Amino acid sequence: MHVLFVCTGNICRSPTGERLARAYAAEAGVSGFTASSAGTRAMVGHPIEPTAARVLAGLGGDPTEFQARRMTTALASDADLILTMTESQRDKVLAMAPARLKRTFTLREAARLGSLADTATVEDLAAARPRFRAAEPEDVMDPMGKEENVFHEIGLEIADLLGPLLSRLRFGER
């Protein structure tokens, strides 16, 4: 399974998701799992934002050797699951790659749907979406320009949403 994380600049939230997912897979001994990230308006070539990097390292992820990249149709096509940080980013991904509708969710949406008793695959998430729509936006706030404690809260939020979701989906194992 390949999971693609998407945010705006690809220097805070999406690399946090990518690197935490890799750490969780390694910790669980899962083979064949990969994760990457991109930004809808990426700061191409930039490393993870320094505060986000410290938070990520504190959560068990590796921020080293990261370079931001821009979201493309090819990246969407190669992903088994696309997790965006906001509904707007999800819409931008789907405008680029409409065929990926059943594989594209906000992280919060996928985590909510993944908590349902009958969802154990990406296909199950897609099937549950029309039946269980959220009343409120399912966005993970952008910490850019905020205090370090906000970066920490967002990092924890991503970790809290991602860990159970990937465990539930068994990292794509059948």
C-alpha cells in the first residue's frame, strides 16, 4: 500500500503524516508499505519547517532528508490512499485526478470512517462515505505562522488520527 499525504506547502502537516506513517509501519513490522507527501502549492525543494521537524522527531518520526514537492496527477495515480489535510485540498486533488475519488479523503474523514465497525479497507471507507457524511468541515488546521504549542497540537492530532486508521486498515495487508 502506498499512502500519499497532501497539504498546502508540503513542509508541515503532510510530511508529518508521511513520516509518522513510515514510523508506524516500521514499528509494526509491516512490509510493502510506503508513504510520501506533496503540496498543492508546495515550497518545492524545501525541508520540513524547523518547528514541525522538532515536533515530528518528538513523536517518533524522522524529519531528515525531506524535500517538499508539488502535487501532480501522476502522484495521485500512484497512490492507493490519498489523505489530505483539508477538504479544499481534497477538492484540488480530485480536480487533478477525478478517477481517484474512491481513494481520496481528508485525514479526519478517513479516521472517522475507519472507526466504523465494517471498514477495514480503502474500498470500505469509500463505500461508507455516502452513508456517513460529516456535519462539520473535517480539516486539520495549518500551524504555519503559529506558536510552537500549535505545531505540537497539530502533530498530536495527526498522530492520533493516523495511528488507529492505519492499524484499522492493517497497512493494506489482506
